[in-house]
Amino acid sequence: MVELIVSFLFDEISFFNLFSYLSTRTILSTLTSLLLVLIFGEGFIRLISSFQFNQTFDGRAPNRHMVKHGTPTMGGILIVSSVLISGILWGNLFDKYLILGLICIVGFAIIGFIDDYKKVKIESSKGLSSIEKIFFQSILAGIISISLFMLAESKNELIYIVPFFKNIALDLGIFFIFISIFIIVGSSNAVNLTDGLDGLAILPVILIASALGIIAWAAGNVIASDYLYIPYVEDTGELLVLCGALVGAGIGFLWFNAYPAQIFMGDVGSLSMGAFIAYIAIVVRHEIVFAVMSAVFVMEALSVIIQVGSFKIRRKRVFKMAPIHHHFELSGWKEPKIIVRFWILTFIFVLLGLSLLKIR
């Protein structure tokens, strides 16, 4: 929005030309969302507490988590609001990828809000059922995926990049839609499953969003995309503004969410951020690289699938409790140690993912 406003002033005052640069707007977007969360964080926590939107202990975590009963939740509202404001303020509102990105994060936040609200305000409710949640997620992911497919102006927007091979790209046609739905829904739920310890999910999201923002810039730059042998997709650079906004909001939220947490993000935060980073990966055509970067999220989701499958088939559990971070808790690891080690693992996986850009 700012870019549109000051474009009328470029000829009159050269200083305003500064706001036309993507780098400037990304920095300002990051700082804006960061300051919004830091400034309004304490007040938001008090507001949420006054509405009694508090975490309840449902027995799906070790008993030591009972001390977290009553901690304010739904902090994702603050994150998403900050990203929305920063994105609208500093982004190019004529960019299709930016608009779809905002729709993605807000749409999944609404699904998460409904789920959270039912948990905290309706007695004995466990929120949306798994079927209901996946249904609504799939509908929204379908709308986004179909939009990307229909709005594609070149093959580069639909092909699949194969790591290690610079001349191999797969064009799966209409199956792009179904694969994209699976990735968005899967990522959304994987981040949601990971969000079980204080700060465990937010920093990996920050790291992955930062890396994907760099890839989005490179994909939208003719010279950089040619150098890295990645598909040139016009206008994806604008997604760097949204990634910056998410990074800023995430860092600000971590201030309050770090152990011991003053507030939890809830499904409104985890579902929306998981879907958003998947959306970025799909737009820049690096789903496999994204899977590498998200190895911690993948591990968490697989631990639940393995646990449930093993119990149904063999009547035996593989882990002491799933997701796997609870297994480590019950194995004697302290919560801060699990959190920091998962952060370190994500940092390593993000670096591995970025290295795949050049190893072709």
C-alpha cells in the first residue's frame, strides 16, 4: 500500500523512491510486525485472559503439563494480525502471490480460531473433529491451489524441481492441484502437532520462512534464478515482504512464548503458519527442499502416524507418547533441552535445504 501511495511522489521528492525497493519494504515489514507484537503483546495477553481463552489440560500430554493449565492461548491472533497489517502496509497489493498468501494465512487462522474457541468455551469439547478440520483445510487449500493453477502464466509456475539434477523438472499437469492440497494440509497439521512445548514450533517456522523468503526473492530475480538453476517465476519476490512480516511477528511472539510461556499460539497460529510456509514453497516450486527444511515437523507428524497405526494393527505403542517430543519428555529430557535441540536440528535442516539450491 505504501508503495502505491508514494509512487505518486517519486517525481517530486526522490527520497520516496527508497520505498520502491523490495529490500527496504521487507526490512520495514519485519520491523513493523515485530514492534506490533512487542508493543501490544502484554495487553493482548490480558485481553485474552479476560475472555478466559485459556489452555486446558486434556490428558494428551505428560502430567507435568498440568502446570500449564490456565495459560492464555490463541496468541496466533496477534501473529496473524501483525502479518496482515505489515503485508498490506508494505506489500504490493497488485501482486497475485501476495494476495493469495494473505488469504492463505487468514483463512487457516479462521479454521484454527473456530477449533480453539470450541475447546476453550464449549464444555467437554475437544474442538473440531479430525475429519471436520481436514475437510475445511482441504477446501481452503483447494481454492488456493486451483487459483495458482488457473493464474499460472508459464510452465515454470507448475513444474517440480528435482534436487541434484539441474535439467530435470517434472510437469504433472492438473495433479499440481492435488499435490499442493496435500502439502498445504500436511504442513498445517504437522506444525500444529509440533506446537506442544513452549516455543518449540515458532522458531522453526521463523527459520523456514526466512529461507523460503530468500528463495522467493531468487525465483523472482532473472539473474539469481539463472545462476541457481531454479525456475524464474515473475513477481515471487514480493513474497519476501510477507516472509519478513512472519519472521518479525514470530520473533516478537517468541518473547512471550519462550519457556515458561506467558501465552500459547493455539491452532489459530499453528494451522495458519504451517499452511503459509507450505504455500510459499509451492509458489517458488521447491516442495522437496521445503520437506528437507521441515524435517522436524515431518518427524513429529510421522511419529503420530506410526503410533496410531501401530496401536491399531499391533495393539502396541512404538513411542511412550506421541508426538515424539512427548516421548523425549517421558524419557527424562527436560522441556528446555528438547526445545533447543529441535531448534538446532531445524537450523541444520534449513541449511541442508538451502545447499540443495546450488548442488545441481
